Amino acid sequence: MPGDVARPEPTHRYRSGPSMRHPRTVGTRILSVEDDERIRTAVRMGLEDEGWIVDEAASGEDALKVFTDHPADVVLIDLMLPGIDGFAVCRSIRRVSDVPILIVTARADTHDVVAGLEAGADDYVTKPFQPKELSARIRALLRRARPAAAGTQLTFGDLEIVPDEGVVRRAGGDIHLTKTEFRLLCELASVPGRVFSREQLLERVWGYDYFGDGRLVDVHVRRLRTKVEVDPAVPRHVVTVRGLGYKLQA
């Protein structure tokens, strides 16, 4: 990232960009965290053209303040930020919110991508990216999980799932999942014992396949296991079927 952009004061704006072409996006707030002013401006203009409300932040510290003052519906975080980096921003937001987080990075190597997802992000996009790709990912993140069955409580041994209420319990205690983790669990629970491939889960949970990356599924399965399994290293419920994918069992 360029390091010569002057920043005499924290940079954040509240802007409204109404658009009649995308009425379902009206009122949806996006927080874009990016230290490069040119990229930040381009992202804002593209998102406003889609009809979203856009807040901006040029640093990690500024991002946390803006998010506290104006909670967003989706957060876009550049990993390489001055001061508090994107990984720390992601972890800080995740501690207080399950808002969908999309990390934006120029570094697509496995270590950075996986580290960002492990920090709590739901998805990632690499620079340079096309505006339509960014919009597709945001729209996918905004989708809510489809109920497995109306009014149904699903039980898998000590694990209970109530899709309509967004509730998951293990041994009677509530488990907090992010929206993406919950969508993933509900999808696996929709047909108990069925093996879902990574490609199927990308399409059903994230809402796309041609933009997808199997690492998204693998990292979220690992995170899900740390919450729903007694021993994540020896999973009882979210099981890997080697060479095929994942399934949920009692």
C-alpha cells in the first residue's frame, strides 16, 4: 500500500447515495476501511452507485471509532493498515458483533488469507477487483440463512439447532455463532448425514461458486468445530469425509 498519503486527521465520512436501480439496498450501511485514498474513494463511489450508505475510515483506530458510532451492516477491511492492522480490527469487531466482515487485500497468499479468516472474517477479495465482484460478495454476505424447516428443532446428540430462532445449544448451553457459521451449520443440518462438497457449501452458504475459494469452507468448518464440538481435534458432529466434503451427524 502507498505510504505517502498525508493524513492530518482521521478520515471518515457519512455519505448517502440513493439509487432507484437497487431499492433493496436502501438503508444498508457499509463501512470501508482503507488507507489508500484513491482506492477508498473508488470503493465508496461504486458502493454508493449500488444504493448503499457508506462510512469510510483510513486507519484501524478510526475504523473502530466509526463502527462504534455507526454500526455497519457489512465491514470491508484492508489488511495492511497503518497503526492497528486489519487483523486486529477484525478481531476487535468480532468480539462485540457478528456483522459480516469482508477482508480486502493485495496479498493473496494462503497465510494472509487464512489468518484473516481465522481473525473472524467471513470472506475475502483480492486487489485489484472488479466492482461487480465486490458487490456480489457483499450481497451474498447480506443474505440470511434459509430455515431448515419452519418451527423445527434439530437435535444431534448434545447439539440442538433452532433455525427459525437463530439458536444453537450444546448440552443445554447457548453457543454464539457468527451469521456465516450459523448458515454453514444450518446447511449441513438441512440433510443430516448427507455429504456436502466444498463447492456446494460455497454456493449454498456464501451464495456463489465462481468467485469461491475452498479455503473459506475449511476455515469456517474449523471455527465452527471450536464452538460446537467438545473436542475440535476429534469432531463428533461436523465430520470430514475425505475427498468428498463435510457432513453433520449425531
